[in-house]
Amino acid sequence: MIDLFIAILRSGTPLVYVTLAGVIAQRSGIWHLGLEGIMIIGACATILGIVSTGSFALAMLIAILLCVAASVLLWVIIEKLRANPIIAGLGMTGLGLGGTALAVEAIFGSQATVSAPFGVPRLGEAFGRFGVLSIFVAALPLVIAAMWLLLRRTRFGLRLSASGEHPFALRSVGGNPSAIRLVALMISGILCAIGGAELAGGTLQFFAQGMTAGRGFMAFAAVVFGASHPLAAPAAAFLFAVLGTLGIRAQLVLGDRVPHDLLQMVPYLATVMAIWVSSRLRGPQLSGGNSELRDR
């Protein structure tokens, strides 16, 4: 049972970090469909940074800077160039997936898997069987609590919600919705960098093309299913992680009696079902951003 719990934490942690990135972006009024692309940028930058510098701290700094830069680019496209946030997010996903493949090809001369000599620091033997988990797993409860406090108990959180729900009212009291969205997307970029680093360096310690495998879209679905709540959305992400882990375990138990492809589809089917249930309970929510962004 402990091994199963550890496996769920390992698979769920990257997803939860990216889900939190989607939550803060949505609160500002942007449905963030670029999570997949920015997450894989963080994964690629972490591994390539470790290989190039031999330092996890420097690699993490590089990943954060690149993910924040990608988030700022997304903000420019949405706010300054007035592109549709949904289309811009999908474009960012394409940029991340294609850009990381191009970077690996340019640096190593091939698109092969890049392995790192080490990954994200682990908790260590002092934590017993949980010592195999990374420091990002241990920090996750604190990050979720901090996100809840930021969104629900601070002036910034109030202004953030206003920029997404009532931007004209926020502007009438001297607020700047565009600037708040920029800050939200930058924080989102940091969280995506951590999620990507945990995915590539928490357990695997390598980078392969397309290794996010739709996790960014699963995180987006968790945001929708959890109604953008800083506690409910991570819970939905963990639900997807549980189903994915159980699907992997089922492959070991059932063997060839059930097609492996069918078992691997379980978390993605759950994602589709979550979107359907959410739309039935709360009605269609996805409309390309807040009214101010749509009506410009």
C-alpha cells in the first residue's frame, strides 16, 4: 500500500503543480491551454541544464526563466496583439513541443532521449521508504496552502479574481487587469517549470520528446473540473493521477488478459468524463477568456 501511495505521489505531483498554474491563470481571466507547452519547456530545460552545468540549482533557474519568458510571450500575444486566449494557448503548446525537439536536435545532433547524471534532490534515507520522493513532492502541501492563502485571503487574490470576473470594476478603482494577468501568468510559468522539472528529474532523470503526454491538458481539465478552486482543482488532478497509477498496476496484475492500450487510456477517459460532468453540473464555462478579452 505504501508503494502504491508513493507511486501516486510521484505521478500526481507534476500534474498538481501544472494544475495550480492553470488555476491562477484562469482566476485572472485566461483559460490557459498552453500549460502542456510550457511544462515541456521546463522539463527539457531542467535536464539540459543539469547536463550542461552540472548544477541542479542553475538548471532550475534556467527552466524557470524560460518558462516565465514563454508566459510573458503568451501575455503579449493575448494582451497586446489581442489574440484569442484559447488559440494563443494552443499555439504555445505547439511552440513548446516543437521548440524542445528542435533544441535537442540542435545541441546533440539527434532527437534521442537525453539522460542526466542526477535529478531533483531526494528527501533521503531519514524519511525511510518515502526518501525516494523529491523535495518538490514534500513542498507540494505548502505550495497548495500558499496558493489558497494567496487567492482567498490577500488583496492580490481579490484583485486577481476581479481581473477575471469584473475587469471594468477593477479598472474603475484604479486597478490594472492587464498587469495583474501578467503577474498571474509569470507565477503560472514558475509552477509549470517546477512541474516539468519534477516530471523529468523527480524520478526519470531524462528528457524525451513529448514526455508530457497530454499532462498539460489533463491539468487544464482538472482546473475545469475543480471550478478553478485552489483546493478542489489539485484534488481533481490527484484523482487523475490515482486512476493513471491504478491503470499501470492493472497492467502488471492482469497481464495480457486486458489490452494494455485500453488500460493506458483510463486517465484520459477520466479527463473527458470530468469535463462532461463539469459541463452538466455548471454549464459550459469555456468561452475564450473573460468578457473584456472577448469584446476587445
